[in-house]
Amino acid sequence: METALDFAELFTHAARQGVGLAHNKGLSVLFDYTGPPVQLRVDRLQMARSLEQVFRAAIDLLDGGFVFFAAQVERVPSGRWKASVAAAASGHYASAAVWRQVFGELGLQGVDTMTDQALRAPEEAPLVGICAWTGAGLRFSFDPKEGSLLCLEQEFEAADPQAREPAPEPDAAGARAWLICEAMDTGRSMERRLQRLGWATRIFSSVEEAAAELEHMPQAHSRPALVLACESARLTLPRLRWLWALLPPATQVVLAATPGSPTLEQAGNERDIELRPYPFSPAELRQITQRVAGEPHAPSGDTQPSPLGFEHRRRALVVDDNAVNQMVATGMLQVLGFEVDTASDGLEAIDSCMRMAPDLVLMDLHMPGMDGLEATRRLRLLQREGAIPPFPIVASTADTTSQDACAQAGMDAHLPKPLDLAGLERHLRRLLPAPSF
């Protein structure tokens, strides 16, 4: 039965179950949601089953690597709202037998007649199907050199068609948020979402590192308004409570735990620290931000070279005609602190760079229309003419014989597919000035 609910909350709840499953398999998880807070008419039970099936499928396809759960809700010309959910995966894949079982459960067409080799071969067209729970369209794309992408799309009516446009998001206005996470991908993922809401962020790898920073801060410098930590074997509730005792009484202290963690059973009994399951929903982040909105903030005294605010985040352009490649590369670059635009061919890339020059271009080589080599030559010409500023252009390709051609076209580096997060970070640290990276 359809009821009025916030799709973001439903998506987050389903993603939490996926996070627990992924962590049990040793997979890294990225999470993101974009769109306004809007009440939609949705069958909660059926949609929850659909989302959980999509997330579980993406996880089951992998034996190791990372998954990226993302959703976007936007108004379409008809006045309805379209929800687009994507589960991208990259890494070491499970056996073909597992794939066949997953695809069969999803009801993707043509799987029962496909050979094992065809299951792992690049598809000219994605596998498609209809979700048995909701009737939403399903699409699966796979590139063995990059990853897999499972998408679900459905349109909904607004719960109240006469409702006003959603209220503006609250603004932390530069309030300081400290994130304490051992896992870089989790910390960067949360950092990006907080920065969207106006937080000035800083990431620490341990409670001890954050405590040392507090100890050496001059009294005149502001302490964080928010400390958000992710539970791990070494980052526990008692250790965070020790740090809490060193903070001003007004500081919000939140511990995020994976669903199923025994720590969450204490939620409601803690008077000093909030316990919440990971990932946080948009409503939870808005609530945390509203507590500091409108409050004045003293100078932080931060001297680290990298900017802390969303408006100063670096921008990257991913140029690739394959949707799987675009989303996987986008997820990796977001983990590394970039906001990401995409283009599907060389001409789109040039237009994008003319509108807003990026700090980095990640360029595929073989694309319809203008390929990556020609696009690079034209971008370098525009830079020599002073039409656009200089920026690194990095080849991202499965063509291992193209290094000389890439260098001759003016590319700064050559990265083989599938992309490796650590390798990508090493190249970017070499190519980008230290103060901006």
C-alpha cells in the first residue's frame, strides 16, 4: 500500500543492510544521496525489498573490492519525481555460477541462454529487466576492465502535489567538523556530504591523533562543533568517551556503527555520545547541522594546506563513453576529495573544460566521435592559446600499447584499467601541487 515517505530515508535504511553484508565480505562501501527532501507516494514494503535486492546483487557479484550505493531524486517535466538508484561494483568477481543465480533472481532477460564466457564479456547493450517487487526498470552493465553497474529507475507522485518546494538545506556556515575514521573511503565519503551542508572538515585516523591536536591548539582557536567517528576495532565507544571529556560541552559527538554492532544496543542510554547506524541519512545530517546553523564561529587556527570547505573542493572531469567506467571512476575520485563531472566523448570534454576548467581530466582513449587523443591535443592547444588554464590530463585505458601515443598527445600519465584506488592516488599526488591535494 502506498504511503507518504521520504525516499532518502528508505534508501538509507536499505543501504545500511547492504553495508553490513558488504563489511562481512570484507568489501569497502561508498554511499551518496543527492536530491531535496521530498515526500513521495511509495509502497514502503515493496520498494524496500527492491532496494535490498539490488544492493545484495551488487555485493554477491564480488569476492573482493568495493561497492558504491548512490541515489538521486529529481523532478521530471511531468511534475512527477524520478528516483534513480545505482549500485556499482569493482574488484575481484565471484564465479559465473553465482552471477547466473544473481541475474536469475533479478529477472534479467536472456541470462538463462548465455554462456559463462558471455556473462563475463563486455555487452554491446546492457541486460535489462523489470523488478518483480515494484515494476521498476532494471539495467545491468558490465565492463571486465572497470566494473559492473546495476541501475533501478522509477517515477513517483508527490505525496502532496500542492506542497511548496522543499526548504533550503541548513548551512553550518563554516563550523568545524572533525571526522575520525581508520578507513579513508568512509571518512572521505562522509566528509563530502558534510561539506555540502557548509561544514569545514578535517579527518583524523585515530582518537589519539585528534586528542593530540586538541592538546596543541591555542586557547583562542575554536574547537570542533562536531566530532563524528566511525567505530572499528581500535576506535571504540570507551576511547571516544575519553576524547569527549577533553571537548567543550557544546561539541556534538557522534559514533557511527555498522548495523548489527552490539554498540548500537546502547543507543538511548548514552548521555554524552550519540550512537547512530552508518550510513547517516540526509535527515540525520540536516538535524546535526541545524544545531549549529546561525551560530558564530571563531577562527579555527587551522594551518593545514588543503581547503576544508565544499566550495574549495577540487574538480575532476571523467571522459568515458561507458556508464560503468564513469560511475566507478567517479566513486574513486570522490573518495580522493574531488567533485566530479562527466563527459561521454572528446567534444563534450572540450565543452565542459571551456565552461569550467577542472583541476584534473581522466581521459578514456577509444570513444565514438572525437577520441581521447584528439581531445587532449585540442585541450593542450587551447591552453597554449590561453583560452583555458593548465591542468593534468591522465589517460585511463585498457590499451596497454598506447603509452607513447598518449605522451605525444600531451597526456601527463597513463593508468591501466581496471583502475586501482591506491595507484590513482599516487599519480594524483605526483601531478597535482601539494597544497591543493
